[in-house]
Amino acid sequence: MLTVPLTQLPADFRARALRWAAGFVHCAYYEPNDLPYPSGPFRRVLAVAAAAPDAPGNLGELEAWLADGADSVAPACGFISYEVKDELEDLSSANYSKLAWPNLHFFRPHTWLTWEGNQLKIHGETAGVLAAITATLLPQVPPPAVTAVTPRMPQADYLRAVDAVREDILNGEVYELNLCQEFTADNVRLDPVDVFERLNAASPAPFAGFVRHENHFLLCASPERFVRRTGPVLLSQPIKGTIARGATAAEDAQQRHTLLHDEKERAENLMIVDLVRNDLARVAQTGTVQVPELFGLYPFRHVWQMISSVTARLRPGLDVVDVLRAAFPMGSMTGAPKIRAMQLIEHYERRRRGLYSGSLGLIWPNGDFDFNVVIRSLQYRQDTGHLSFQVGSAITYDSVPEREYAECLLKARAMLEVLGAVVSE
């Protein structure tokens, strides 16, 4: 391991490091943006590998792969797509997608960087890394000009779908359903590192991340943690409840007050908290599931978010795969009850979610792990030029279709601004 004081590094070292790392076919970057967050954000880590020949492709393989590499000192870095649901339940998807991410992929880096206090630590193969990063050039890249993105569910269809979901709720099919929609563009040429940096600047988030998997890129500005393990303690922090920031301090305070007292938003949050409690109880020591914070309100660049925290103590002998089998996909992105919600999602959304509603995370050799919820994210295929992002909102019986559509556009705001795009019907 090589340790370097941050004061000895150039001010743009992190930007150079990401540009260097993106040259590897397997790259994962976890960025906390130094934001305050209940129980802390991501730990800043940058990991690369030139190859991942034995990478697991499903949860069963992940379990065996982690066991085989039990002596490794490197973290396991990777992602889980929403489609892993089909491995966990009697579900399937015939919906279309141009993204074609693997359902699951993890790699062990040959080199990884961690930022710890006022020091940078380079682990694994360290020879020449610092010099290579310092020598990496930062090209001047013009702003992206995607111009327009096309909704795969036109506004009129989305409004009808919300009404149909409300009817499903009235008929007792679900209590709540997270309805998402995709916006796409084709033949796009952009610089993934540059666009990530722009997105990170426009919408700094505590669980941001950059992933390269061969020709696939994830540019993530997520505000939400899925689940973290620290020793025996599990922590999940579902987000349900969104309102725009105010233009003035007084207006912002009023917006916060409005969200805090919005009965619909509180009901959404409470339903998902109950779902998370039930999920974690499947792997928790009896009597240890707790809710230390309910309806916490936290400001981000464009929105206020309502965040609750659920904790539990993991039963001895269980590991990350057991937790994923119990809790994935996250309730905040499905609805309740979860299985019926996922069946209806398949019916209404028409497109596979891919890595959206999945998770980016890392697993440390001691068994600790941290996973986000992949939202507020761009997915890009450099080989085909296909660009996609998805946004959604939680539908309850009290939902107003036009309001839910407006919430989707609010969540898309930063991505549209970064792309220089408008929504074209």
C-alpha cells in the first residue's frame, strides 16, 4: 500500500484519477461528495481491473465467488440490476431494452484507491499508479448536446397508467406501486467521464457513482442508500417523499413544512418503512429491527427528500447474499406488497429497468458492505450510442396523475440540464 498526503497532490487529482480509471474495462467509483447524511454517505473508493474472467453473473455465483476469494484483501465492486428479481421470485420479463447490462456483475480490482481523512491510499498493484494518474490529461470537452430525449411512455399513457394503478389499489391488488418511465436517445456520442462530472456538479449526491463495464457506463447521482452492513448492524434508508426546493429561504422553509405535513407522502414513506422492516426481519436477530428515524427531511440541490432509517442486527452466519435475497429489490422502487407490485410494474412500464432500480455497491473482505439505490442516473452504451434514464413516483390511491408526472420531471431536471436536452413527445 502507498500512502500520500492529500496536500502533496494536485487540486484536480480526483478528476485525473477518474479519467485514468475510465480507461480500464472494469471501473467503479463511489463518490460521497462530502455531504452530510444520516449515518454517513458512501466511502470514497476508486477501483479498476483490466479483466474479470471469473465474474459472477447471479446471486448463486456471487455467493460461491465470494467464498472462493475469502483470502483476498481487495473489495468486491459491482452492481445488481433490477432483473435479479427473476432469480428471487417466480417472475420474468418480456419487456424490451437496448441496454443489455448483465443481471449482476462484480470484480476484484487489481488497484484501488481510498480517500481517508487527509490521506490518499493506493492499494494492490501500486507501481507507477500515482505517476500515471498525475500525468493523465484532462481534455477540454464541449457540453453535451443531446437536444431531445423521447419518453417511451408518452405523457397521456403515463396519466392513464396512474389511473389504472389507482384502480388496482381500490381493488386490493397493492397498497402502493412505484411507476417509472424511461427517456431515451439514440446515436448519442458523449464523453462519459465529462458527463458524470457535470451531473455530479449539477446534482451532488451522497451515493454517487461511476461504473464502466466494457462498453456500458452508469453515471449515477443517487441520494438513496439501499442497505449497509457495519459489523453486525444493518442499515436501510428508504426515500419516499419529494418536493422542489424553494427559490428563497422563506419559500424553501415553506416547501419543507409542506412535505413534512403531506399525508400522502407520509403514508408512502410509512408503507415502505414497514416493508423494509419486514424484509430485514427475515435475516435479523429476533427483536432487533428498529426505526431510529421516521420522516427525516433532508435538502439536496433541487429537492427536499423524506428519508427514514431502519436498522437491525444480522443473525450470525448470514452474509451479504442472504441480505440481498431477503431485501432486493428495494421496497422504495417496487411498492407493497412487493411481489404483486413487481408483476404490475412489468405490465405497465413496457420497458426493462436494467440497472435502474438496481444497486451499485462494494463488499469488503471482512463482510461489511454498502449499496445504493440506482436512481437519478444515466445509462449509456458507448458501442451503440444508446442513452437512457428513468424516473418514477410512488402511486397511492390519493395520487393525482398530473402531479405524479410533474414529480417525474422534477427528478429528471438535473439530467436534462446536463444533457442540454428537452423532452420530445
